[in-house]
Amino acid sequence: MIKTDAVTGNVASINGVALHPSGATLPSDELRQRACTELLRQAAIRAGLLNGNDRPSEDGATSEEATAAIEWLLDQAIPVAEPSEEACRRHFDAQQATYRTGERVRARHILFAVTPGVDVVALRKRAEAALLDVRCHDGSGADKFIEAARTSSNCPTGAAGGNLGWVCASDCAPEFAREIFGRAEVGVLPRLVHSRFGLHVVEVQAREPGQAQSFASVRGAVAMSLRQLTYVTGLRQYLQLLAGASDVRGVDLDAADTPLVQ
């Protein structure tokens, strides 16, 4: 398997089926997502769920028939059992902060957007340099975070120093919220936060913890979370099996999760 963050010139493919036009450059996350979808599309054909004449489009979209066949395939390949009461209780006890209601965070961020054609390696280096710069600032003089947001952020909030104000988990992309809420950290986070929009340098300025909930009141949400965790684990393992039996070129499926398994 060729390991690379993006493919330029050479065409990434699954069993000889191209994932993008020749010469095109895709962000690594989009390339991995296309690869996973193509693995599933081909598996659906082999299972007799999809006509062998089906072909993916150049933009990575699948036909309606392929989408339906993949959904059916996954329903059969990844059975998800109902979690037991004991498992639900254990999960709730370990993740009580997740089930608080009304939790709010006052935050600001600097977004380094992942867009088509961007050099992801260079972008990450810029983001890491900005993170180091604002974390090491001694607090004297001008606000370093505001300066960095105004000069580097690809978000409209950059003009306001990256200020997001008070936000709830529902205001954010799920993958962003997972890194921000249900924690005690205050200050510039020591890691980059990854989201579908790119890489974020985040400072949590204040927290309001919200109200704790009883197990009985959130039992349904707990069970849903466990079913989702089981499904994601099963999907990841199934994709690994498909990749191991396929000719995968120009894309690293062992890197960060794709949106398919988030």
C-alpha cells in the first residue's frame, strides 16, 4: 500500500478503478473516503447486490442503486446487537459528563481549512507552528491568539480574533464537539482539533458544566451511543478486511478515520 497524504499526477485506485481523474489532487481525508466507498461498492457487486455495469462518477459520487446496495450490504455484514443493561450502566458511569444538558463553552479558534488542492502536509506544519506560538506566549503585550486568528484563520471569525462566543455541542460539528465538550480543560488546547473543515487551534476561555442527568432519563441515548460504537468498530474491521483482499494504490487507509467511520 502506498502511503501518502495526497496523490498528485499518479491516480489512486481500488482494484484498478480510479478514485479521481488523472492529474487531480485530493485532500487525504476525501481520498480515503472515496477509497472506502469504492471498496464497499465493489463488495456489493461481488455479493450480487449491484449490477456489474455500475460505475462511480469522477467526483466520487455513487449512483442511487450503489448507495442502496451498500446500505443493504452493511446491514448484513455488520449486525449490531442491543446493548445489555449492564453495558449501558457501565458506559454511563464512565461518561457521565457526556450526558449533561446545557453544557456551554466560550471559545475561540484559528481554522486552517482543508480545501481541494491544498498541500495537507504544509498546512499541518503551519497549524502546528501557530499552536506552538500561541501556547508559548507569555501573556505580555498584544494578544497573540487574536493576531494569529486575524492573519491565519480561514474562518470568518478570524476578523474578530477567532471568537466563537458561547457555544453548545449542538452548535458544532460532531467531531469538533467531541474534542471540546465533556472535559475540564481551560486555555489553549495542547493538540490540534480535527474537523470536516480542517485543523483548528482552539482556546477554551470558560466552561459552564450544565446539569447532570440520571441514568434513567438518558438510558435511550446511552444505548444509541453503544450501538453506534459497535457499528463503527464493525465498519472499520470490515473495511480492513476488504482492503486486505484488494489491490489498493495511492491511498493510505491506515491513517486518520474517514467520515465513514466517525
